[in-house]
Amino acid sequence: MIGEEYDRYDAIGLAGLIAKKELTSSELIKTTINRIESLNPKLNAIIARCFDTARDSITQGLPTGPLTGVPYLVKDLNTVLAGLPATNGSRAFAKTIPTKDGLLISRLKAAGLVILGKTNTPEFGLNICTSPMLFGPTLNPFDHSRSAGGSSGGSACAVASGMLPAAHATDSGGSIRIPASNCGLFGLKPTRARVPLGHGRAEGLAGFSVAHAITHSVRDSAMLLDVTHGPIPGAIYSAPELSGTFLESLEGDLPDLRVGLCIDGFAGEDIDSQCKQAATDAGLLCQSLGCKVEQAMPPVDGVALRDAFDVLFSANIASAVKAVLLENNAKDPESLFEPVTLACAEAGRRCSAVRYVQAIECIQRAARDLADFFDGYDVLLTPTLARTPLKLNEISMAMDDWENYLNALLDEIPFTPLFNATGAPAASVPLAKSEEGLPIGIQIGAALGQEKTLLRLARELEIASPWHDRI
């Protein structure tokens, strides 16, 4: 394939060419590798490769699935892929190489996807920018002085720059939706426990963490959800059961949706006027599609949620750092971890058990409050972020002041963590651009288990205001 042809197709489109024998898997993967080798040295989206393994898998025969022969990348955070480092963006794990695939990887491979490598991420996913000390910064393809976002910045950069049409991502506070917004892509955070986490454990960050993908097209996101969702051994949560497929949910008439539009931060955070306008315009677009749209603020305590976010993240990071230091008998933690990670761990060590329980109770209240909100609305529409893409290292993990760092970070993401805390699904849809031509995403969220509602609405928005021309 020549470059112009490659850029015309999403993952489903490429799979269709292979199924019709208009293209071979080998030819497609060769094109993808050439694109990666051309673009990645500048953008730094991919930090580990398995090109030879990918070629061997094609030679040996790929599984027959809906995405057979399509290239894919995996985020290097809590995701176990045999033969490639599992660093979590940290020097502490630079030499950790798993010997077997996790359940999520097994499902991706069973769908016929050809995994080519792993993408860059900040240490432990603790930033909304992707600039780990271990690998260096990932650049935004729209403006190399800007951040691609985080913590799935490498995956978003790879997709937005045209290396491939879709890539794996994870989300613990907005890490799918943030880089999707920054890079002009579609990013869906599914319902908690819909998709297995990449490390095989039953829970991530007190239930905040989920796994899915960043894509150009809505239908690719739906298909990837179809091939990865399902029972999770040992799961402590369960996602509501489904009838039919996510891909099928894109068909038919858009139901009469009640949309609550909110452009004010849940804790009073300042929101850039361009981001507010993008959400307002998206509300008007929804209205033109037959939705009933009105201003609405969900009845959640945004200030308390920020505090709960602090407690749950810092306590979990403290546990992870302590385990690494004990296992390695490390005397010099600064050689293994970045300054803000150590500051976060120190904050976590100071948290009492009572404060941790109070944080859990806070997110449980938020879940009930959001469920009450969705009794009256089908969708909550907000800006994805408070501002347009940040300058590189505008929020830097070189800081050693956790409180100031966290406040600066949360000020940029006033809308996304609510859906991690509650487990409900949400997506960033690339409907706007800034005065400088940078992408601005709008977030749509729904009640627990209602991914199909979001996918159906996103598909209508994609048709009404196309953000790509892939078929």
C-alpha cells in the first residue's frame, strides 16, 4: 500500500481488504512498519518493538477473527505482553520482561490483530503529559511543542500521526480521553470490568482503572470492545450484561436522548472559553440530531472527589513504591523513581486508614449521585479538558511537591475523573479545534453499562461533523 491508500482506511476497513484478498497481512504489516520507522524517531510514540515476532506470527498463520492481519500497539502500562518490557514508564521496571501474555493480549491476538510494539507512557501513568525520564517525551503530531496528553500519549500520538488506525490505551483518571482530546481522536473509557486489565489483577487503583483503545473511527472502538469484553476470572466487579454487539449498536435511528450540558468544573475549576464553546457547540449539534439538550450540573461534590483522588492514588503509589524498594533492597530510590512519584508515595504513607475509608465512601456517594442524575438524563456532555493541549512538560514529574503537582493536574481535568470514580462509561469526541488549529475534544458520559448509548451518539456526531475520511 502507498501512504495515501493506507491513510484511507480504519482498522475494520483494512481487515476487509485482507478478507477480500485485495491485500495480504504481510503487505499491510510491512507498510505499517515503514510508517513507524519513518515517523517514530521524531515523535517518540513507540518505546519497544516486536517486528520480527509479528512477521513470524503471520508466517505461522494468524487466527481467523474480525481484525485478522490488522496492526496494533499496546500501551506500556500494567499490560503483560510476552517478550517485551513491562516498564510502566519507570526505571524501576526497565528490565522486567514477561514470559506469557495476559488475558487482554490473548483476546486481542484471538481477534487476529498483529501486535507490533508498546507505546510510551509517564511513570505509573501519573501525568496528563507523556514525558517519562526513562524514554523521553512523546510529541503532539499537530504541534511538536505541545503534549500529546497522557497517560496514553504514546498510543494517541501513534494513531493521530498515521502510524496505524487504532491502539490500546488505559484510563485511571482520563488517560484515554485526555490524549484523544489532544490528538483529535475518539477515545472511549468503557464501564468498569467490561474489559480485563492488562496485568491480570482483579482491580486497578481502587476500581478507577480500565482498559480499551484510542481510534480514528467510532466503529473501530465498537469492534475492539466486542473482541475484548467478556468474563474476567477473579473479577470483583461486574459490568451489566449485554444483548447484541457494540458494532450492531451503531445501526438504526438515534433514540430520543436527553442530554445534560455542563461547562463548569465540578469543583469550580476555571475552564478555557474555547473549551466551553466547543461543548456548547456540541450541544447544539446534538440538538440538531433530535436530542433534547439543557444546561445541567450533576449533583456530585467535586471538591471531595479531588481529595478522594489524592488519597486513593497516593496510597496505591506508596504501596507500589514500597514493594519495589523492598524487593530490590534499594538504598537509592531516586535512581529508580521520578521526583513526583516519590513525593506521591510519601503523601500516601501519611494517609490514615480512616482517611482511605472516607475516600472510598466518597466515590461510592458519587456513584449514587451520578446514577440519580442519569435518572433524568441519558448523556452528560462536557468539555473533555479545561484547556487546549499543554506545552511539553508544562506539568512535569520533576516536581517534588505532590500537593501542588496534583492540584495543577486536576485543574486541567475537572470532568474526566468522575467517570473513573463511579465506573460509568465516557468518551472524548473530536468535534472542535482551537484558534491555533489544535484539537479540542468534548466528553460524553452515560450511566453504568451504557456504552452503546455513547457509541450510537458518537457515530451520529461522526456522520454529522466528520473528523476523518477513513472508510
